[in-house]
Amino acid sequence: MKGTHLGEFEELVLLIIAILGEGAYGVAIRDELEVQSGRKISIGAVHAATNRLEDKGFLDSKFGEVTLERGGKRKKFYKMSPLGERMLKASKDLRNRLWSRIPASSLSINLADK
């Protein structure tokens, strides 16, 4: 297993995979990322991130059935591994701790809206 650091884009990909559940494959992940982030995302960026996440042990994958609509190609479906779930939770906990430590006078936004 490679490093255990979870980058921002990787975290977003893990969150989207959790949202999509059984339907988490490359194009669906990209489409939902674009909707949620308001950014244009390349399918190559999604594939690179899912490959890194698999290498780190944060994702498991399996191939679906052959379909005619894809010219006989099978979709690769992703599922968060138990380690991925722990890493995502740790990332959330860290962010929550940091947000809770920001003094109200430091930001012009209302922290009660977090």
C-alpha cells in the first residue's frame, strides 16, 4: 500500500462514491463531481484519483457485466473500503475540529451557518 495521505480531490471522489453507492463508476463519479463542485472535471482526473485511492487501499473495485451500449466494455464499479471509510471520517473530524477553533472575529461569515 502506498502513502496514506488523502488529498482534497481524492476526498471529494470518496465522498461522491459514498453518495452514489452501487452506481459509482467513472462517468457517474465525474458527473456528480461536476454537479456538486460546479467545476469541469476530466474523466482522466477521476481515473487517476480512483487508481491512487485503490493503490492506497481506500477503494475496492469490480467490473460489471458487458453491455451493448458500451460496445462490449464493462464498467468498473467502486466501493469504499473499510480503510477508506476510516480515512474519510478522520478527515471530517479534523476539519470539524479546525472549524470549531476559528474565533468568530477571524471571519466575516457567520460560523453558526457551518
